[in-house]
Amino acid sequence: MAQVKVYYDREGNTLTVWFGNPADEYIAEETGEEIVLMKDREGKVIGFEKLNFTGQAGDAIKVAFETVAV
């Protein structure tokens, strides 16, 4: 099973999610909706960052995963 890494920077107000190896990041592209896509050399999206993400102070961030058939 693949690993998903989730990081929340309270000072920078960013939420970063990796579903690929962060060391493989080659380019980052901002979508214009305060989302930055991180891609590898083949252009495959391996993670994303949500800018200006703010959670409630003291609240834990809850993450839910769902699998879908493709």
C-alpha cells in the first residue's frame, strides 16, 4: 500500500500532501486557486500544497481516505 504524508505548517498556513517521494520533485506549478502541484520529471503529480490553509487553533486535522475504482 502506498504511503501518504500530510504536513501542516501552522506558521506558514500551508497543508502539504505527498503521495509520491518528495525527493522526486522536479517542478511545482501553482493552479491559481492557492494550490501548488508538485510533479516529478515525467510530469506526474506526486503531491500538492494548499496555501493559506487555516484550521481551528488546537484542533487536530482529520484526514479521511477513500478508494475508487478507475
